Amino acid sequence: MAEDERGALADFRRHASLRASRDLGVEFAVSEAGHARGVPLTGQDPRQLGAPPSGMTGRVGPVRPP
């Protein structure tokens, strides 16, 4: 659990505004509610789903305050 205190979540807690934290929490709750019965398995080939949205690199790093 100590590694959590040095990671991105701890960084977010220290630097994010209350509004940003709240907004993220609301988005998460909406997403969770939308998948309450699970995510349907469709058998799609991930290579056919397309590229990630522009600006998304797939990398995870520290949260930078705006």
C-alpha cells in the first residue's frame, strides 16, 4: 500500500482542485452505473477498433495541475 502513496493517485489528491476531484468522481459513478451488469463481450478484434483519440499516448504518468 505504500507504493500507492507515491503514485499518480497521491499526486492527484495533492494537486487537483476540489472541483476536478468531484467531477472525476461523478464521471466514475456514471460509468460504473452504466456497467452495473457488466460489460458485454462482443468478440471484436481489438486491432479493428481503431487508433486512440488524438492526444492520447497510452502512457500513464503524474498528474500535472492545470
